[in-house]
Amino acid sequence: MKITTTLMLAAGLTALAACNKSPQENTAANIEANAENTADNIEANASNAADNLQANAENTADSVRNAGDNKADAARNSAENTTNKY
């Protein structure tokens, strides 16, 4: 939604800026607005990618911790079962 809002705001500002300007100035303003929108989209995509990478790293770390805990519990249980047999 952030990207959509930014695009709509930029389009509105471009339309307002277009009043009383020459065709060349309108073209230049549109080029600037498009470049700004593209830059904003790149930043938003990078932020989303970073958030996803962080979430995946946290999930992987949790999985490693859980696997380690399970192996440690299995080793403890195995030791208890061996001790209880005698």
C-alpha cells in the first residue's frame, strides 16, 4: 500500500505541476516524477527483501536450535536408559 500511495501522490503532484508550464517543462517534470517513483520502488523492494532475509535467517536459526535441543535430549534420555538398566 505504501508504494501505491506514493505513486498516487506523485501523479497528483505531477498533474498540479503541469499547470501553466511549457510542454518541455511538463516533459521534464514527468521524467523527474517517474525517476523518483522508480527510486522509491527500488528502495521499497530492497527493504522488503531485507525483511524477508532477516525473517528467514531467524527461522533457520530457530530450527538449528531446536534440532540441537532435540539431539541433546535424545543423548540425555539414552544415558538415563543405559544407567537404569544396571
